[in-house]
Amino acid sequence: MQNRQLFLSHLAQTTDFPLMIEIERAEGVYLHGADGKRYIDLISGIGVSNIGHRHPKVIQAIQAQLDKYLHLMVYGEYIQTPQVQLAKALCDTLPAGLDNVYLVNSGSEAVEGALKLAKRHTNRREIVSCINAYHGSSHGALSVGGNEIFKRAYRPLLPGIKNIKFGDLKELVSITKGTAAIIIETVQGEAGIRIADKEYFHSLRERCDETGTLLVLDEIQTGFGRTGKFWAFQHDDIVPDMIVCAKGMGGGMPIGAFIANKDIMGSLKTNPLLGHITTFGGHPVSAAASLATIRVIQEEQLTEKVEEKAALFKKLLIHPEIKYIRNKGLMMAVEFETFEVLKPIIDTCIDMGVVTDWFLFCDNAMRIAPPLTITPSQIEEACAVIIQAIESNRK
Ligand code: PMP
């Protein structure tokens, strides 16, 4: 059977509009199709391949670890060099207050861990999160998500969740002395790149301090250089109590983490029977890849040109059909009137060798989140294709 048929017959389907491009190989910003066609990847596997596909340093780190060991024991039992070195390298990118790392396999798992830790540490049961937030698909992560359409089918979800409006100062009063944590994306990704200002994050920090609430920042889509700083919260000059990260963290390998200080994290240990356990979390091969990824971001200074590259996209993507471009670094939403206008443009882009898509909760905006390594000439080529695709679909 052809792979396309196998895909439709035997792989669980998750969308009405699968892109269904058969990829044979990926390298840097390019995807190479089974039919020999070359694509510029403008979505990086949804914010994952920040350093490009199959970065040689990541491949090298993976290969070196393959020669040593794969899985040894549930997380946190043996001393595994890639895990401890990764934890140290992560903490070195963060303010002093964030010095203790719990390694997991994915973003959703990082969120689950953070929610449990917040309840455990504060002995409170209520969590505040934001309307239109996306924190993952597992039950806890979905419960703090902010899109009712996605949640409805799975109710009852976790009790004690309050959704507030992202970026709205007035709604911060919903955080009270009964709130264990607020979990919030530093930039809302799946809502179509929604940005709150610095003043909001400062007031949020203050409100959390007043009420003894833990401020948990979801940096799963924004971390690892995506917005032009290693972490997006560094634009806002605040220090969260906890962050959750994944996606770009593994340079293409599955890994995530929730990170707090030693005192907060210590709450997981007070009674081991009530601990938080994972078999594969911080898999040594993924941890080695992640350590190499951090080094690449630092050594190649990948955050430095992010703003310049984003500005080039914005300069080249001017067209009457484009209503608006929202961005924080290379995390961009190019807004069209409707999904019906956007979808054929995306299809034409793919035909012409540029891969892009839309957002979970914002289907009239084109997602642009290329590897940070994209060059100005690749940006020019991709934008020329997008403009041509818009033109060829104009009624
Ligand atoms: N939080 C945010 C902000 C995300 O963008 C995502 C994934 N799109 C997640 C959490 C969930 O991560 P994962 O798919 O790795 O579980």
C-alpha cells in the first residue's frame, strides 16, 4: 500500500486538513519530499526546530550518547551525565531563583508537573489560567486551556480552574489567597500570537506576590530563542516562580521540563509516596540533544538576528489581503480575513515549496515560525512565494 493510503487508513487522524506532505529528509530550513521536491519550512515542526533540522552538533551528541547507554532507570535514580549537565546548562540561562529542573518528555507533561507542584507547595487547590490559552492535550493541561470548544467534549475536567482575559489588568483580582498558581503563556501562541505588555507582567508578578500565588510561565512555544531572547520573559524583566518548557528544547528530540527553585521543587519530596514519577522523562539521548541545542543557540548567537529577520518578513509581507501581522521575534501571525481566504493560499504555498499553516484557535492567521537559522535570502524566497500565492488566489 502507498504511504498516503497507510496514513489515512492506519494512523489516527487529528485534523480535517492534514498537510500530507511525505518527507524523506530534513536539513536546516529545508524539508525534502519523497517526490524530490524541496520545501522551505516556515513552521519548524510547530516551534521545535529552532536551530534547524538535524543540526550537526545535535546529531553528533545523539550518536555519542547512543554508544553509551539508552534507558537506565526511572528519572532521578541514577546519575546520568546528560541529565545533570543539561539541568546545569538550563539553570545557567535562567535567573538565580530558577535552579531546579524536573525533566519530562513533552510540553503537556511539563504542565502537569507544574500544576501538581503548585498545589503541593501552596496547599491550595485553585488554578488561574487564561482565555484562549493552549497548554497541552492531557487532562490537566486541557483543564487550564482557554478554549471551550476544545474542552467541552471532555468535561468534567479538573475543578477549581478560573479563566481570565490575557493581558487585562482588571482581571488580575481573580488571583486571590486561594490561588495556588496562575499558568500563563508569555506570548499566547495558538491564539494567533497575542502579546501582553510589560506593565501587565509586572502587575501580574505583584499580584502573585501579594497573594502568595505561584507565577508559572509557559515558555513551551516561546523558549529557546524563538522571540529573540533565550526566554520570552526576559523581554519583560520579571522573574517567574516556575517555567515550563519543551518543543525547541530538544533540537528535534522529545524532552520537556518544569523548573522552579529548590525550595518549591522540594515539596515533591516531602512524602515520597505522593511524589511525581516518570519512566522516560529526561531520556539521556534527548537530554544530550538538548544540551547540544542550548550550546548551538549560545555559540551561534541565534537570538541576535531574530528581530532583524522578523523585520524583513514584515517588510516583504505587505499586501492588501494581509490585514495585520502580529509578532514577537520569529513567532509571527499573518492575519487574513477568513480561513476560507487563507486555506487556498497555504495550499498554493505548499505547491510552490513553502510550508506554513494556521493556529489552533486562530484559523484566519498564517503561522510563520521558521528555524532561527533562516537566512535573509531564504526569507526573500519564502515571502515572494507567499505574495505570489496570495495573488494567484485573488478572486
Ligand atoms: N504549551 C504551549 C504554549 C504549546 O504551544 C504547546 C504545544 N503546542 C504545549 C503547551 C503542549 O506541548 P506538547 O504538545 O509537547 O504536549
